[in-house]
Amino acid sequence: MIQITIPSPDVTITKQEAPQMSHIYGFTDFHLIPRDKGGFFAFYNEKDELLFVGKARKLRPRIKKHFEDTVSDIKEHRNEVTKIEVYINEDPVERDIYETYILNKGKAKYNVDKAFFK
């Protein structure tokens, strides 16, 4: 059996109910996510259920794209996301392994690719 230990998130941002600043779907803290670092990320709803897991060579632009793009896997469910956890990892092989492991262990609702539990 393979043992994979999921690290603690490097950054966690949460949706604000009534944001006072400029926001994207209630999130105002995108500046906390590194722009030039690679890693993987997870979106959760208010019940702390895993909705989506992804990876990126550049985290901040990729995560923002999920909220702005018309082809994102979560485009119909953006309003459900209340928490984003971000994990910095520059190794592309490790990112792929963590993404696949987390989305299958947590049974991410909206991941289509790499989902073996359905």
C-alpha cells in the first residue's frame, strides 16, 4: 500500500459574506496566493466538502481563471466555493500525484478527469 501524507496548506482563503473591497465571487485575498509559484489547490463548500482539486505551474492566475473562465469544470458551481486551500509544490510530478490522490480520497464532486471513484 502506498502512503501519501498530504501537507498542510501554505495559504487558505475564505469567502467573505459582504466583501468591502474588490472581490471575485466573494474572495478578496487572492493577493496571498503566490503568482509565480507552482502547486496544487482545493476548493471546498460551506460544509467543508471537497468540490474540486487542481494543479498549476503558476497558482494565482490558474485559480482566478476558474472564477472567470467560461470553460472551467466548476463554472456552474462557483457560488458553492467558500474556501480555497493552496499548497506550494514546484515539482510537476509531485503536483500530479497529490492532485490525483486528494481528489480521489476526498471524492471531489466536480473533478471529471482522474476521478477513479465514480
